[in-house]
Amino acid sequence: MARDTVVPVMLILSFLQCKTLFSTSLSSGKRDIVDALGLHNVLWITKHESRVILSWKNNLTKEETEKYTVKYILNYKFFNTTDEREERLQEKKKKICLGLHSGFNAKVKTELFAKETEDVVKESGWTEFTYKAPPVYIQNLSCIIYNTSYFNCTWHIKAEAPEDIQIFLSYRHRRKDFECQQYIKNAKKKNIGCHMKEMYFQPTGKINLNVTVRDMRNNSRRVSYYKDFKPQTIEKLNPPINISVSLESRSIKIHWKPPPTIGSARNECFQYQVKITDRETVNVTAEKYEYPFHKSSNKCAVQVRVKKEKCIRNKIWSEWSDPVFIYDEKTVDIMLLSLMLFCLLILLGVLLICAFRRYRCLEVITMPVPHPPDNIRTWLDADETYYQNQMSVQMEMHSEVTV
């Protein structure tokens, strides 16, 4: 449940701030007035899990809000950063996501614009506010999705972190909560990463990450850090697949297909890089690349990698694909000659078969042996019977002589 922490900050402008600046326009002869005229703001914070809501109000009258266009300039900068952010708002509040920041400095001022000319009529001074969040004990939090269903997160524990803390990770996606399946530990048995598999993500649904730092001596003492992102922005794609190299019209043509992905797989979503031996790496948006054939002194190979660029901003490149080798001119000529000889042999075989069929050569070769007539078959059977009788007589005479 969100905890509301309201910290009113009043800045009462002195007579030095209530001044009127006059500037004369030489072209029109009109005068633009920028007047502090007692405007001031009150700021407070409403804390809600991963973000704080910075709100403010001013002392404008109802007549002023109806007469002028009211806008607010907000500047804020997180602690330990140099990047100051400026926004022009019409609402009197701003949601600020803390992430792993331990607080921020903010300042707000009000400006009144003439509705007809959009010229600044009045503006307040700056009202400053400082918000200090609970201490942050981790840094360099990084998450990645790979193979479309594997999810890894890693982080570093700061040197000033207490010895008795432990880090736990969970996330919420598609209105479901998921706990870490397997923690990665350092030498001190502290959790410094999380590995999860068979996790399926919807490209449009955000991942709301929750990193909890818990005091193991006092389980009730814990601090949570929150971070959210779209799955496609942290997806590391696999290398392109079905890479082929062909020689056509004295040009090398390389073709490939995009790998599986969480979100849209439209052709225009992908950005490719092609790396060829002895050539500079080139950026390609299509699923092919062509360049003039050149003979290289080294063994040439081509590799391709990919990331998502157009449909969604993703800075993570895939690994390079396995090299596909490009043969030199001599080897290519030998391959072409071998292919031509093979085709000629097939053609010669087809012609021989046609010739044999035309001149009935196959019928002579494959003609079956005829069966003998009946009289010859009878004579052969009689001869075989006579031979068997003679053998029997000889065996009987041999047995008598032996006795």
C-alpha cells in the first residue's frame, strides 16, 4: 500500500523578487511585461513504490487562471548525476521514477502567458525541493532476455552495504508475479544475479522488476527498488539463420533470415551488420547483401548479426553468426567445372538409354532364357534315372568285394 509523505515547502518572495521587467520592442512599440508579482509555489511529495509524485500549488486567483494560460517549468536532477531534466507542464504534478537513485533535487516556477500572443506576462521565482530516498545498496542493475524465453538479471552490491543483507528479485508481468528460479551468488554467498527459463513475455506488457534488500538479522527491515521496461528493449536476439553465399554474375550474394523474436518479426524491424574478411563492416536493413567479387589472399568468410531498430529501440546486438566461407576464384571455377561435368554425364546417360530403347538393344540384353521342350526334358529325366541306377550297382559291388 502506498505511503503518503507530504512535505510542504513555502517560498515567500521578498520585495527583491517582486519586480517588473520591462522590455521595449522597437518594431511594434509595444511593451512585454514579465512580472513576479508575488507568485509562489508550494511543493510536496507523495511516495508510491517505484516512483514519487511531486505536486505543487500556487497562489493564483481564479481571475488570473481564466485570463492567462498557466504553465509550469520543472527542473530536476537525481543525486550523483550531471544530467538535469527540464519539462514544461500544464498539470501541477509530475511522476518521477527513482529506479536506483537515492533522491533528487527539483525546482518549479509558474509562468502566465497571454492567450492571444503567447507572450509571458508574469512568472514566479524558483521554488526548490530536495527529496532523499532510503539508501541504495546495489548498482549496475542489468537485465536481458535471450532465446525468447530465458531471463537473466545481474547487479553489484555496493561496498558500503551492511554485511547482513541479502538481495531478492521478483517481477510482475501480465498481472502475474514471478519469483527468481535460480540465484547467482558471489564468494560471500550474496545474491548478485538471477537466472530464469521458460518465461514467456508479451511484447506490449511491461516487466515490473522488484529488487528487495532484506536485513537477515531483522526480517522486518527491508528496502525495495523498482524498475520497469518493455521486454523487446532488453531482448538479445540470436544470430540470423539460413545464411547462404552464392556467386552470380561475378557478384557475391549473401542471403539470410531473421531469428525468432518476442515481438514483431516484420522485415523493417531489424537492423543487420555484415562482416566480411578484409572488408569494413556494413549496416544493412534488407535480408541480403551483394558486392562485387574480388580475389583475396586470405580465406574469406562472412558473418552477420542483428538487432531491432525501427519497431522498437534496442541497443543490444546479437552474437555474430558462424562464419560462412567464400571460396576464391580458382576454387569457384573448379566447382563450376565439376558441376558441368556432372551434368554432361547425366545427359550422356539419358541419351544412351534413349538409343537402347530406339534400337531394341535392351531387349537383346534382357531377353529371358527359353525353357527346354518336353521331349528334351523327358530325355534328361531318363538319363538322370539311369545314372542313379548305375551308381547304386557300383556301390553294391564295392560292398561285396569288401566283405
